[in-house]
Amino acid sequence: MRPFLIHELISLSGEHLVLVSISIGIAILIGIPLGILCTRRERLRGPILAFASIMQTVPSLALFGFLIPVPLIGGIGKRTAIVALILYALLPILRNTLVGIQSIDPAVRESAVAMGMTPSQLLWQVELPLASRTLIAGIRVATVTTIGTATIAAAIGGGGLGVFIFRGIASVDSTEILAGAIPAACMALLADGGLGWIERKLSVV
Amino acid sequence: MGRDLIVEYRDVTYAVGGRTILDHFALKIEAGETIVLLGRSGSGKTTALKMVNGLIFPTSGQVIVDGKPTTEWDLIKLRRSIGYVIQEVGLFPHFTVKQNVGLVPKLENWEPAKIDQRATELLERVGLPASLYAARYPRQLSGGQRQRAGVARALAADPALLLFDEPFGALDPVTRLELQNQFLELRQTFGKTSIFVTHDVREALRLGTRIALLHQGKLDQLAEPAGFRQSKSPEARAFLAWLDET
């Protein structure tokens, strides 16, 4: 292997990790509260879920492309890539938050209210702990797919391991393609294993 | 809240989706009594019960608890002063039995040592020795044991009033009888005002100091068990006929 390839491998893997971490972090910060909101305001549930679903059905390459001309969040570079990845990761997190809370035994919720829990006590002491497993499962799905999708960020100058892949395709060099694909796959496997372990640890019920 | 908490239904009507569940229902519950709300499914008995701790509010009329309509109560405060036992029990699956029993005291910021002592004492009282059961989770209990824990939880913060919504309905007949006996025992000890919803006339006659029979959202009969047996109303006869059958 060429020495500069190894050097680049490390820096692009780091870049990839940063892209994914920021995107998932923000998607969690948006997705979980939105999911909770959906359990509280039935009228908002339809529109919010529809938005998140549509975002996920747009082919990822197209989504990156669409965002380029959008003012403030668009343009070429990391910021646009992160916005696209957030939109992509939103649905599994949001939906699992909603499903996790909705699948709690209604009798448990009714007793919590009847025992005189305030809405925030109900949320923090009952709903979130009981939904935590489903919630982590959503984050796990979102993380694994985002690690894959983030390789496309390179198409709009977002950097990351996709740089190798696109360059490899352009120069018909399978070593370069593999230099991008293998680390991304390893990263996805590690994230899957780690979050799966947390998920199992949370199996309180 | 005073010890002589009294509940009064004043001309309560509740309608939802074009259906009248409670129809000008009026009833006064006195301190210390066990009033049984007896009726068929859909008679409005559970709705009437849930109005006491503000889970449901009347469409018209008022439910007065301790001198104040439920609509004017601080609901959190109201609910914490009323014990509530339901058929599905509703213990928190992620809490141990002891944590479940200590829930309301904890919400009321009791000292941990005091909560612990209270939970232990109540578990013993309902026949679940703390040394054996305190650390278990609800899924590790039988249906009857869960219901016992549910009763202990309702009693934990020493509420002045207890609400029971068909608490023993899902249990096998033998366990049901055991829990009914325990209910009578606990009443001897604690002497709390209770409102007890059931469709089981035998349970009503065993446990009630008075029986209020609901029929199509209206109060059909109100009598002590002995008097109820003599009722002439068709609905009361229908319930009592079942008694003769078995």
C-alpha cells in the first residue's frame, strides 16, 4: 500500500466518524422530542411522521443534491452533508420513540396518572425508561444506515470515506474503493454491536 | 385533607360521542363506608369511579370531594390523597415490588428510611413478606400477588379514600375469595372510606356496607346488603336471580 493512502485512510475515517457522530447526535436531539410530541399531540403525529417518511424515501444522492441550492443550510461541503444525514436518520429515531412509548401497557400509564404523577414524572420515570429499549433500537438502525449513507457525502464535498470510493470509481481502482468501503463496513459493524449490547442491557421487562 | 373525606355526585351527566354514560347521577358517600357501585358493563360505574380522582370530568353536574368540586382541585394533590386499585393492577414493570409500593410516598418526598419502613410494613400486611417479595419485579409474581402489591401501593401514603375498579375480576375464584377476605380484614384495621366497582353481586353483598346499583347511567337502587336482597326493581332482580342460580 502506498504510504500516503494509509495516512489518508486515517484522516478520512476520522472525518467520516465526525460526520456520523454530529448527524446522529443532532438527529437524536430532534427525533426523541419530536417522537414524544407525537405521543402528546395526536393531530401533529400524521404530518410529522409523513415528513420524516418522505425524507427517507428520497434517494440519498438526490437528497444531497436537492440541498445544495437551499439557502443557509445548502451549498457544497460538510454542513449540507450533515443536514442531509440528519434528515435521513430522523425517521427510525422518531418512530421508535413513538412506538416505544405507545406500546407501554395502558394500565401502567393510568396508574401512574392516578397515583398523582406530574406529566414530567410520567415521562422521565415511566415512559422513557420503559421505551428505552425500543428507543436504542431506533438509534442503532439510524447509526448503521448513516455510516453507509455518509459515504455519499463526498459527492457534495462533505469528505469522509466516500472520497476513496468516488475516486476509486472515477479511476477504476478497486483498491481505492475497498479502502473506503471496508473501514465504513467495520465502523457499521462496531456501532451495531455496541448499540446492540446496550439494547440488551436495557431489557428490564 | 381531613380524615372525613366525603364524595358527593351532584346531578352528574357524562356523555361522549353522542352516548350518555351517566344520566343525572346523584349519590352521597359517607365517611368510613364501603360503597359498592354494582352494574352491568356499560352501566357507567367505572366512569363514576374515575370522576372521583379526576381521570374523567362530568359533562354537567359536579363531583364534590372533601367539599370541593374536582374541577377546582389541584389534580396532583387530589390523586395523591386517593388510593386507586384497578383490575390490570398496573404495577410498573421496571420497579421492584417495594419501589412500586413506595411510589406515592416517594412522589410526596418522604425520607427514604420512612418509605422503606412503610413499604415493608404494608407488604407484610397484605401477605407478601418483604424478605421474600420486596426485591422481586412484578413479572415474578402471580396474578393474586400482583393484586396484593397493588392494594399495598394504594394504601402506602395513607390516603383517606380508596377506589377499587373491579380489582379481583381477573383472578381465579379461590384467590378472589382470599383477597376479598383480606379486603375485609384491612377495612377492620384501617377503616378507610372505599368506593368499590364490581359486576359481581356476590362480591357486592360480601364487601359493601351499601350497594348502589347503576342501570343505564342512572342510580337504580341504593340499599344496605340486606335491603338490596329485598329490592323489587327489575334490574336488581336480574342480579339477584343470578345469585339463586349458583
